[in-house]
Amino acid sequence: MLQAPSFWQYYIFVALCVLLVLHLKDFYRKKRKWRSTAILLTLVFGGLSWFYTYRKNKKHCWFILSVAILAIPFPIFFSWNPGLFLETFMYPLFGTSAIGQLIFRITSTIVITLVAIPGFVWPLFYFIRQPLKFYKNYYKS
């Protein structure tokens, strides 16, 4: 079923958090935004990294917040009581047959893809493609 994260996953997460703290420390010393901080925020928090550049990306922030509010409860319900989740949602919608299981997997893949693209891929490529002037002149405009 669900497994606990491995040592290396925790290690990578802690390393990313330390790098993020170091970048935020530089941010408060110099009044500017940093591309590397935006990318680290995206890797750690996904689409919620839009809030780092909220002043210029308000529409993105509210879009990703609404996607997060809609998507976050499902893994929580599933991990909290998987049997209840399956009996309440999955079996009535898809049944227990092999075809129902296949339809459930296809639907889950589509939903995960629709959450992953705006949640991780879109902000990552957006922050990478922004010119350095966007970050240096963030507070000037």
C-alpha cells in the first residue's frame, strides 16, 4: 500500500530545505528575488511556489491554490482509511471487475497528470525561462 519515504528521499528533502533557507537569507539581505530560490521552492512545494512572485503572478497563485484545494483531500482520505475510500468512492463508481479497475487506473492517471502539470511542471519551466531582469527588477516595477 503506502510506504514511508526512504532515507534518501528525506535526505534530498532536507538538503533542498537547507538550500532554500540559505537563498531566503540572501533575499532578505538584498531586496530582490532569485531564480534559484524560485526553482527550489517549486521542487519542494510544487505550484505553491507561485506565491514567491505573487506580485506579478496573482492569477497563477489563485489558480494553483484552487487546484490544490480540490486535489489535496483525496490522498488524505485514501491514506486515512483505504477500505472506506474504496467502498465509498471506487466500488460504486467503477465496480470490482477487471474492466472497472482498468477504468479507475486510466481515470487516476488522467487526474494525476492534470494535477502534476500545473502543480510542478508549469511553474518549474516558467521560473527557468524567466529572464534574470525579471528577478533583479522585481521590486522596482
